[in-house]
Amino acid sequence: MRWWIAGRSVHALLLTTLGGLAGLAVAIATAWTLTEPSKRSIGSRFSDQERLLDLSLTALRACVGTDNLQPEPDSTPHQLLATLASVTGSLVPAVLLGIVLIKMFTVRPLVWRAKASVSLATMSSSPVFADAHRGSQLAVIAVRFYQHIANVDIMDARAEAHLRFLEESPRRDGLLALYKQRLKVVGEDGRLCDERIWCVVEQQAPFTLWIPVGAAVGTLPLTSLQGKDLRGLRGVRILVRFTARAAGTGMELNDERWFSLDDGNLELGQFVPVKPDLDLPVAAWEGWPEFDGLRPEAPTRPAS
């Protein structure tokens, strides 16, 4: 439950909690109406919509601990329903406090660009890598993200990429096997390596992880990646994992993002760059409003 709470936004948690309490209140009001000692028919009881609404709201207030249901002294069902509402009302503040504490100590340090972009290798921001592929049609995948926590300096930032897919087992028994393959990425010096390391990090400045495709790309989805033929494979996804340390505290920051190759997580074109300006705070750099956009200038996509 703790990990489920940690993975959801505050808005989603509040709406889920409120919706659950409202549903419980309606259920209590319905059961209360069915079991009330009255000579009226069931249909006439439920036809009084104003009374049902008032009873539901009273039950909701009882479930959050601000009101109480008043059961009939000799009605066991009403006594049970009032007890259920009262117990729920005593637990809700503790649950809400637990959610607040979990969210306070859950650190998601990164904001990821919605999609990874596929462009020519010459469009890479690494001069060595771009010059080495000048004139070629080889493509590269660009994964962008930035550290959004203000007033937190990070150090020893690292990012790596892995390919995951389902393929027929080598036993030829008709079963699928799950495979994982580490992908090469473009290092700081422009050479291919297992992980990209940023030794110096500007606070809240964007990162770009370049993953060479190893082939030209004309259309999506990708048919091959770094020598692996992806045609006919199932569940093909790319995992990008980020780790770093908070300067001054030694606390480790980590995050990861999955990109599926068959559901629109990739797009052809070069992303809109964020232009650094050391005379301005990072949040004022040009390009932030189009962080998820693509540049319209040609060439925006690699040719096949």
C-alpha cells in the first residue's frame, strides 16, 4: 500500500479517498433505508430522494469523523451501520496523515519529456559523436528530462538504458522468454559507453540521454535497435534509469521511465532545445514552454 500511495499524485489520492468515502456513505444510507423499522414500502422509502440525499451526506460526515448517525435504540442493523461509520471516521484522519507523510518522504526528482524523439545522429548535442556521423543517415533516440526540485544540488548523475522484449524460447517449445539487453549510450566524450555520467550539473537544467539506433529510421515503430531485429517481438520497451546524489546530504536520488516502442512513446523529429543563458535563472531559459514539442525546421526526421 505504501508503494501504491507513493506512485500516485496528491490529486489522485484525494479524489480516490473522497470517492471511496462517498461510496461507503451511499452504501450505508441504502442499507439504513432498507433496514429502518417503517411500515412504508421499499419503493416509497427510496422515492423520497431528498431524505436519501440528507442521509447520505450525514453518513459521509460520520465517515470523516465530523458527525454521528443516530440509530434506533432497538435496531441492530442501524447500530452496526452507525458503528461502521464511527469507526471509519476515527480511522480517516490517521489514514490521511499517513498519506501526507508518505508523500512528504517520497522523492520523484525528475520531470520526463512526454516522448522520446528519433532524429539523425548528426543532431546530437555531442560534437564528437555528431561529427563522427556527419553525412550519414544513422538515427539516435533522445530521452530528455530535468531535475525539478528547487534548492537541491545534485552530483554524480548517471543514466543508463536497457532494452526489454519477449522472444520465442531457444528450446523451440512455443513459449516466449523475457530478455533484457543493455543498450550503449553516448558518453560525455562522444564515445559509446554503458552509462552517461554528468560530473557537473546545473540546478534544474535539462538532461539528454542519446541512445544510438545503429541504423537509419524512416518510419516508426523501430524495426531494429543496436543490432537487435525487433520485428515479430512482443512487449518491446526501453527502460531509462537515472541515479544521483544530493550534494551536502549524501541522499540518493533515483528515477526511471519506460518507453514502449509500439504505443506512441517515440516520435520522429528533433526536440525543441532549451537554450542556456547564464545571465538568467534556469526557469527563464528560452525553450521551456515547448519542452514536449518538436522543431519544425528541416531536417526533422532521418531518411531511410
